[in-house]
Amino acid sequence: MATKHRFRDKYRLEIREDDSPPAHVHLVGGNFDVLINLENLNCTGTFPRGLRQEVMKWVTENRNKLIEEWNSGIDETPPLSSG
């Protein structure tokens, strides 16, 4: 499992090793686990209040890199910084 980005110092965007297709990331923290499909940006689960737009903007901007890492199955890069 590799954390790709942190939101509000509480929620993490993760790529999980050996996860099942399609390519996706998980937003986790507290009692939340949102699955975001990187192919079509469909989401499963409930976002923390007021966080959906911020997360989806970041995922959209970094989508190609996330897909590349997901497809490689190997996290060879350090986590991206929070911002």
C-alpha cells in the first residue's frame, strides 16, 4: 500500500499492491473508504463532508501518473507531497 497524497492531514489517497482491476485508488481515513476508478472517475462510497471536489481535482490532475503506477504494480516513486 502506498500513500499518494494526504488531504487535511486526516485522509489518505492510496494505491494498494496486488489490488483487483480496474485501476483505482482508495481514499481512506476515519470511517471512510472511497474507491475511485481511474478509468472513468466513478466513485464508490461516501466522501467526507466537503472533500469530494478537492480529491477529484487532485485525482484528475494526477490521473495518468496514478494509472501508470497502478499498472506497474510496483511503487518506485516516493509519495507525492500534500498541498
